[in-house]
Amino acid sequence: MNELIKAEVITIGDEILFGQITDTNTQWIGAQLTDMGIRPSWKTSVGDNKQDILNAFSEASKRVRVVIVTGGLGPTKDDITKYTFCEYFGSELKIHEEALAFITDFFEKRGRAMTALNTQQAALPTNATYIPNRWGTAPGMWFEKDDIIYVSLPGVPYEMKNLMEHEILPRLKERFRGNIIKHKVVKTIGIGESFLAEKISDWEDSLPSHIKLAYLPHFGQVRLRLTATGSDETRLDHELEELVASLLPYIETYVFGFDQDEMETVIGKLLYEQQATMGIAESCTGGFISHRITANSGSSLFFKGAVVSYSNDVKRTQLSVKEETLQAFGAVSEQTAIEMAEGAREALGATFAIATTGIAGPDGGTEEKPVGTIWVACASPSGTKTQLLQLKSSRKINIEMTSSYALNLLRKSIIDHYQALV
Amino acid sequence: MNELIKAEVITIGDEILFGQITDTNTQWIGAQLTDMGIRPSWKTSVGDNKQDILNAFSEASKRVRVVIVTGGLGPTKDDITKYTFCEYFGSELKIHEEALAFITDFFEKRGRAMTALNTQQAALPTNATYIPNRWGTAPGMWFEKDDIIYVSLPGVPYEMKNLMEHEILPRLKERFRGNIIKHKVVKTIGIGESFLAEKISDWEDSLPSHIKLAYLPHFGQVRLRLTATGSDETRLDHELEELVASLLPYIETYVFGFDQDEMETVIGKLLYEQQATMGIAESCTGGFISHRITANSGSSLFFKGAVVSYSNDVKRTQLSVKEETLQAFGAVSEQTAIEMAEGAREALGATFAIATTGIAGPDGGTEEKPVGTIWVACASPSGTKTQLLQLKSSRKINIEMTSSYALNLLRKSIIDHYQALV
């Protein structure tokens, strides 16, 4: 079998349309389906409105083989997904004994009282295959009609992800074998999309037709994603490897990683290999770099800690920045960045330390130092390096970009230091 | 005029379907449209595929008056939105002189070289109204056909938002007057969705039909959103106020804010009113609480800084946690949390300080202290309070929830301290 299996993800809920919550589910589902060779080809969000949901089901059934529906399964009155499935399939709701036992047990184990609303969560459309949810109280459901699969999952990300991972993806893998989509991502930092495109234009023109290239800019980084489709996994892998090898000479200095590599995990690996550690002094990034590092399990192996020195007091007392330096050059200066990095390296007992100080905006800019003026520094056993950033985005994005540039300075400092020792 | 104007947001790009980037645009657009009384009623994502894009345009035209399209306007070869608009409208691409002058100027001002690909960005469909983009190189476009408005914007969030705010929303406001949708959001923490629903069941049943209630759970918080539709803004505001006033007695102890209030801004306001300050000692939250606080401009008025004490060394040297305490009770203990909070209050010179220490997971749990065992503490001028959390989610969500509970403990400590002084 080498047919392209297409999927659509439908999310249900006014809160997503109205912009009141962030939808992280569909991104995750898209990535999971892609990885297993099913092509996510359409995504729909509709509100808590029966007619719209019915239309969404019916439109999806015309273009894809697999429809993944999330949301609208909660215990409250605005959740109408189950009723709508009944209408769509012409079935009816009935208490499912296994589901009821499961929910009862779920509440007992947690010592929590069960409400009448929770009992109703055990009612399922009569044509549904029951998918037990060990992570919450709304069961998953699997329907098939006219050779199309419909899967219904709760919208709570934790429950949805566990149900997908442990129940739905294995069933889909079993059903559809032989469709291969392979990806290879090359991650760059420090060069804009157009300039990158110019540099690799000849290479891009030489790509075979079954391999597509996409540019994915993201806060100062540009990811290059190659997508290959075919039926022979080994051959696709080999082709992608060769293409990446022929791409690298054009852009090597900008590449920091591949595929699942993130700046923070690349750094973690470099430090761990050298049994070295890092620390951070954060002013304008306000803890965000530490958060990026510690979001990864295992970071305690190389991350000593950080000082978020939002006030000048804290810069002096915790990082030993000199009063004279702050007076003479100001908090946003190369000199202060250097003393922060070196002070953090000392205070936190780390092999390497980075520092950020600047004006993230939207307030606080002056003519001499406009919003977006940011100094980053990296102190290492072989000296301290600095970089001046002049960013032009919103506070949030300035913080994001500064964190990436500071981590990239650290990455280069680690590589340089240990290369010099060889 | 009191017709309900519906809108659809269409995003274009394989990278969104494949789950390789997070789509934050549609959430933001949804919120903006909602605020101005246009109802976002459908959301579609399609890939970089001409036929799918054409189908998406055509389906949207059957159900909404306003279609906002983002993405696919970049300079590279996978960006096909403009060509597809030409095919959809039967128009053709032509260099737009004003757009070309703008782009040329954009590059000159930044001292950057312009590529042939950038020149092509000035080519627009002949039936497009040109919307100048002062924030990037891809112009916005406005089309009208059969009484339906189509807006095309770049997918880069910073450019898209500025174009919406300064160019598109004002035009839409001018076009559609008199449709009022008003929202009121009540934000709770520390009570689950079902229990909240039980508590307010009578109140919920008494809601008039033009006012809808939604439950929006979000990392230990549940937001209650009331949506009122009508034509008389003052009357709707008044109705919503009365409904909230009659709701509060049922759930007052769980409510921390309303509407745009976030835990961090509520705290900032409380501290600023008292001319008080805060500091943080973060272990398992790894800088995330500091990031939440400093994500808001103006936080330097009350936030002194933080120590991210990921190693025991840093707990001792920067926060004066006693070696005996770590030996006797371990890093994850009430005693360590207390010493961290009190140490941070002292070291950072803050009126209040919170501390977190625990096992965020997925590794590091023991039988006695399983993953999700987390202590939070808040040191204040009137003493130190602690709270034990036993969380059951992923690392990311455990960190999110801990940050909210720690900030809520701080919020209560501030209120208690100044109330005791009165």
C-alpha cells in the first residue's frame, strides 16, 4: 500500500475561536500524524454550535480518511460533541457500563466525590467504540462510517496526548502501513529568510520533485524543512542525508542543529560531554533563559542556576557588579554585561555564564539607547565575549530573540574554548 | 444594523499542519474580532497547496462575510497565496509601484541589500487594494467580491498584528457598526471545573438566552466566560455586571481577577499600591515565575529579582539555606522551602518572597516523594506560609501549575498582611 492517507483535525469550542485560550493540541497532533506517515492536510475550528459541527464533520468526510476531533466532551452544559455525533451518525446516547465503572473508580482512587454531571460522561453514542481514558473522566471514542475513521478526544491537552499516544496512534499505525513521509530539519540562527534563500538557490533548484523545501522563520532562527514522500524508508533517509550533506557547505556557520535539536539541548549535550556547567545572569530576559534551560528534564546535570537581577541592587549584591560601572556606563552597557557574566560565573560556581542586559520595551528607551538595545555576554575560562543586539520587535519577541542569541553566544564559546584546548 | 457579522480565519502553510510551528496568530485575531463585535465562527488551516487553498476560500465565502487569510506571502518558492488569489478572482499579478517604492525604502533604511525575491513581493493581484506594511516586506491586501471581504496578511506575527491593528481593524470597524458582543470573564484558581459547575448550577440555569456561559480550564485555573449579544452596549454591560455580582457569593474565595487580569498583573497592582516589592527563589520552576512577572512591562516597579537555585550549592551560597536543613529534610521539603523564601527576601531586599522546590518530573521521583511533590512558600513581614502540592501532570504543566499556585499564595499573603495592618 502506498496511498497518501490524509487527516483532518477538528477542534470544537468557542474559546478557541474567540481567542481566549491557546490551541496547542492541533500542533501536537499534526506532528504525531506526520511522524507516522499520515498527512495532516486540513485543520478546522468551530464553535459550540451544532450545525457548524455537523458541517465540519461532513466537509471533512469529503476530503480525508481520518478525522480527529478534540474538545466539547467536558461535563458542563456547553459541551455538545457527543450529542452532535449522535445526530451525525443517527445513533443515540446510552450509559456505557465499562466507562461508568472506569469513571467511578477514577473518582474513588482520588478520594473525590462524583457528581451527576460526571455520571453523564459515561453516556456514549451507541455506534462508538469506547476508548478508556486513564487520565481523566471523558472517555475517548472511535467511529467508522463509509471507510472514514472519526476519533473523538477530550480537549484537555494532558488527557488528549495520553489518549493519542497510548490508544489512538497504535490503532492508526496498525490500520495504515506503508505510507512514508520523512522529514529532515536544518536549524539556522543569525541569518534572514531571504538571504538564506539566495545563498542556497542553486541547491534548492536541484531538489527532486518528491522532496519539498520549506523555510520556517522563528524568532531570529530559520528552520529549513525537507519533506520526502515515497514508499522506501531507507532510500528516503539516504536521499535526505545526502541532500543535507550537500547543503551544509553553503550555510555551515549558521547551523546550530538538526531535527529535534533545540538550542538548549544542543548546549546541554556540549556541556555534559565536557563535564562543564553553566549559570546565567538575566536582566532584560527576566528568567526566560533559565526557563528554557530547565524546561528540559535532566538540565540539573549541567545547570547550576541563575540570578535574575532586575534591580541594580541585585546586580551589585548578588553579581558583584561595581557601583562605578553602573554609574559610568549605565545598567545597559557592555561593561555591565561583562561584569554580570563574570559575577554570575563566580557566584554560581559555573564553568560558563551568560548575561543579558537591555531595554526589552515598550517603555524605557532613550535617544542614545532606544528600545531593543541589548547587550549579551558570555564568560568562559578563556575570557569573556560580548554581542550588541539592536532588536525592533515587541517585548515578548525581543525577550525570545535575546534568549536565543545569548544561548548561541554560549554555544560558540563552549565550542571555541574546548577546540582551543585540543 | 444589528446583523451578526461572522468571520473566518484561514492560515496557510504546511508548517502549521505538520505541527512544526505554533500558530499564535489565529488566537490573537479571534480575540480582536470578538472585541469589536465580529463573531469568529470558523477557523481553517490548509497547506501550501493551491487546490486546498482555493477550496478553503470558496467554502469560507459560503458561511461568513469576512475572511482573514494569513501566511504564504514570504519571498520564497513555497509561498503561493498571491498566485492563488489571482486564480480565485480571475485577476493577475502586476508590480504595484507604491508597494515597490515602500519595499525599496524599507531595505534602504535598514542598510540591507534587496534581492530579486524581495522585488517580487511588490507584485499584487490587479483587483487587490494595497495595504502598506510598515513592519516588513510583504504588503497586506484587501479584496471584495460578492459582498464578502477577503484580507490577506503575512504570517509573521509581528507584521500581522501591526497590520491588523493599524490598517485592517479600523477599516472593519468603519464598515460594520452596531453589532455588539460583550464578554465578562471571572477567573478562579484552586477548584475543578465540575465542582465549580455544581456550585453555580442554579445561577447558571437562570441565565437569559442571549447570555452564554463557558468554562475554560487552564493549568489549575478555571475561567468563567459570559458572552452577551445584543444591540445596546450600555444595557449589555449593565446586565453582565449584575450577573457577575450575583455569581460572586457562590465562589468568592476562588476568584482572583476579571477579564484581562492575570495573576501577575493582579499582584503587581497590589504591591505597587503598597509601595512593596517582591523577590523569588525558584528551584523546580527554574525561572518560569520570574519570566511570567517580567513578561509585563513595568514589572521593574515592584520586582527586585530572583535566584534560580537549581543546585544545592546555589541554595546555600545565594539563599543561605542551611546545610543541616538540606541534610536532614532534603531539598524538596517544607523546611527548605521556608529557608529559600526567607533567604530570598533577605538577599534580594524584597518585602515579600516566594520559593518553589519540588520534583517537576518526569524523572527524579522516589516512593516517599513521587514526581509532582512540590513545596511552595511565601515569606512576608508578618511570617512565612507554605503549601504542599501533589501534581500529576507533565513537567511543563507541573511547572505552569506550580507557578500559579505560588503566585496565588503570594497574592493571599499580600492581602492578609495589609488587612492585618488596618
